[in-house]
Amino acid sequence: MSRPLRLVAVSGGLQRPSKSAALAEHLSDLIAGEVPCEQRLVELGQLAPQLAGAVWRSQLPERVERELAAVEQADVLVVATPVFRGA
């Protein structure tokens, strides 16, 4: 049997609670209901303060590096971003 898919949901929402995160999680759950998956949620709003000032990837904190690695190694990405002042 093959391994479960690595499914990473990325939320671009900056607030908590985040509608973008809720949407990303919901879509991730729907996919996982159909296909065996290892699910993970990456919330950019939680990582944003740790990204500031890093010019090189080697300058990123370990937590940010782990999240980036998860995105890079994902078999499936679900990406949700808020619409600011949308009409």
C-alpha cells in the first residue's frame, strides 16, 4: 500500500479566528474524506512576525523553516487567502 498523501493547507489570513484558515481546513477535511492524507495547516498570519528581517532563508527561525519544508514537500496544497476590501 502506498503512503498517505501529504496535504498542506496554507492560510493567508492575518487575524485569528480566520475565515481563510477555516476555509482551508474545511477543504482539507473534504479531500481527506476521499483520499488518505496526512493533513497540516500553515497559518501565515502566525509566521509573519518571524519572517520580518530575514534576508536569507538560513536566517529564519526553526519553526518557519519547518513550515516551509512542509509546503515544499506537500503532495497536495490547498491555499486560501482573504480578500481585502473586495467588491
